[in-house]
Amino acid sequence: MKFGGFRPVMQVEQVKKRADDELQSSSRVPLYRQIADNLLAGIREGKFPVGTFLPGELELIDRFDASRHTIREALRVLEDMGLVKRQRGRGTLVLSTEASPAFVQMVRSPSELFSYPDSSIFRLLSDDRIKADKPLARELGCQVGDEWVQISGLRTLGDEGMPICLADVYVIPEYGSIAQRLGASSRPVYEMIAETFKESIENITIRLTAGVLSDKKAAVLGVEPGSPSLSVSRFYEGRGGRIFEASISEHPASNFSYTFEFTRGWQTADHWSWNN
């Protein structure tokens, strides 16, 4: 009877040890991904049927010898895949055995976000200290009267090459001296600011809008007035969520295009469809 009483415990320990060995064998993969993969296999094999709940957090913590944060990250992965839904006070409900299709764009550094050819050069046209009026405050998301250093320039292919865009770069006053270091530089302004002032880039927001070029801008860019344009606005946040740089670049449609490349995400479904 004593042996029979301990047998279930031995079985649990054996199962746990086997799972630990499996996880350790793929230690190069983050633990939360290994746990998500393990649970995914259980869902697909019918161990956790659709309509039932996955084991609770405490049980999973003990099962995988992981922290609560790691377990929640693993469950978040499954939820992002459309396999489960976490319900407050009830647990994690299994919704499907097949992941929803997902495609991702790999971006390893800010320079890969709407980057320009290495041969392009930013030609400084002017730099002025300004105060934001209502239209500019609305564009930059700042307060009317906020001070900025406006750096205007023309980006071309090489010294005398084809114009790519007209750019207005707005930086906070304490970083305004960066304008004197631009010259005919091929480096992005945010990169030079980060290096010169030891600023940390915490978040980048990009906004795309379509428009037409004014007579003045069209003349500088060498296209017909009223030509269609693509405006790319970038906002760089540093420490404490402060926007230290905002740039607005206007590109003539005939001189600029951008291609997105997406790769199928980890463990996503083999089929997908358009949603109208």
C-alpha cells in the first residue's frame, strides 16, 4: 500500500524529468518558446482538446520549472497564434489546433526602417531655431510654442545625383549643434545624435501619407509641380518617452519606392487567406 501510494509521485517526477531533458536539449531556443512548443504539440496531439482548458499557471510553473513571467510569455505566444484565449478567473481555453497565419518583417536595427541607399547624401540647406505654430505642433504632436531646431536638407544619390527627397528634421534644442556636423553626410541624423549625445533610442514611430508637391518643392526635386508625393514622418523617442527628433521627408513618387518583405512566422499555419 505504501508503494502504491508513492507510485503516482514517481510517475509525475519521471514525466517532469523527461520534459526537463527535452527542454535542455534545445537550450539555444528561449525557454518560453520551448514551453510554447511543448504545449502546442500537446494541443495538436489531442492532449488538450479544443474547448478544454490548459493546466493552470501554478501547475505549468511546477511542470516546466519556470517563472510565472516565462509561463505567461509562452501562453502569450499561443494566444498570438490564435490557438488559445486567456480568460480572467477561468484559465486558458484551447480554441484551435491550427495556428492563424502570420507574417513578420525582420528589422534588426533602426537603419532598416525606410533606409536610403548607402550612396545617398544629405545636403544641408539651412538650420534655424524655431517655435512650433499650430500646424507644426499638430504634425509633431507637441505643444504650440515648443522650441525645435529645424534642419532642412536635400537627399540625393551622390554629390550631384538624382534628388530622392526634401527633408525637414526637427531636433530638441540641446541637440541642435548636430546640424554643424552633417555637411554632406550619408549617416542618419538620429544615429549621429545617439552617438554624439549618448541618447538611447527606445521607440520609433513611422507615418506615411500621400500628397502633391508644391511648385517650390517640385522645382528643387526636379519634377513637375503638382506631382504626387509620398511623405514619410519619423518620430524618435529617447529616455523617458521624450521625442528628441522628428523628421518629415517628402519624396516624388517617380523617384522613390519601398518594398516590404515578410517571412512566415514561427509555427504558423500552412494556409492563409485574404480578409476583405
